[in-house]
Amino acid sequence: MASISERTFIAIKPDGVQRGLVGEIIRRFEQKGFKLVAMKLTHASEDLLREHYIDLKDRPFYDGLVHYMHSGPVVAMVWEGLNVIKTGRVMLGETNPMDSKPGTIRGDLCVQVGRNIIHGSDSLESAEAEINLWFTPEELVEYRSCAHEWIYE
Ligand code: IDP
Ligand code: MG
């Protein structure tokens, strides 16, 4: 059942932060009509990053991926809205920027798969796990968006 309170975990990776793309990426989620529920700039520990990418632990790029994600601060966020997990992935584009269409974040703003500037949860299960991994319940902010009635019928 689609829910307007569905949540996803989005992270701007160290290259996105260093390249000054934080505002541009947040703008896209804001202007779409999704609601920001949590956000922090954080230099994630290797342990957290290894856990975050645990499903990829047997892939040859796993250590490099953890090193890249640990190379600087990331902007960790939770966004809420109808179908936000799937729509968020569409907004991101494909894992490899080379396969990402213009108009998507990866299609517009980056070039190589190992520097693809943004993470987004790919399922309800991964979204829940990632939100719990990166945020405490107190960090998920409760408020009503004044635009709610203008975004949902
Ligand atoms: P996703 O970020 O689109 O969900 P995943 O397959 O979950 O893609 O891979 C996680 C991250 O691992 C990618 O976003 C990218 O940063 C990195 N990655 C994936 N495939 C490669 C690769 O072939 N070489 C280097 N890094 C990769
Ligand atoms: Mg993934």
C-alpha cells in the first residue's frame, strides 16, 4: 500500500559535498514536494560505512567504496512522501552515471561510477535499516508541512 509517510535515506557522498552540490541536490528533493525529516553533516566511521554497504562486502570494489565514503563528510538525510523510495531512485539515475539520463542527479552532475555523488535506499527494507543505522529516533523531526494540502489531494 503506497503511503504518503513513506521514508527514504538519501546521502550526499563526500564528492558531492566537496564539489559544492549539496544545495543543488537538496533543491531537487524540496522542489519535487518531498518533506525533509532529518539531516546532518557527518564524517561517518568506517564501521558504520561497512555496515551500510554490508550487502556489497564480497564485491571487488567494497574496500575502495568504504574508503571513498570515509574520505570526507557526507550529508545524511531522511525524506518523506508518496513513493519517495522509488521516485528518489529515479531522481538519482542509474548507479553508473554513464547510464543515467539527463535530468537525473547522476546524469547531470557526475561522470564515473566510483564517484557518483549520492546514495538512495532501494527498498522499504533497506530504507528502514539505513534510517535506523544513520539516525536516532529523536533526530527524526516531527512537524507538519504547510504545503501538505498543495502537494496531496
Ligand atoms: P546504488 O548506489 O545505485 O544503489 P549499488 O550497486 O548499491 O548502487 O552500489 C553502491 C555504490 O557502490 C555505488 O553507488 C557506487 O558508489 C559503488 N559502486 C558500484 N559499482 C561499482 C563499481 O563497479 N566500481 C566502483 N564503485 C562501484
Ligand atoms: Mg544500493
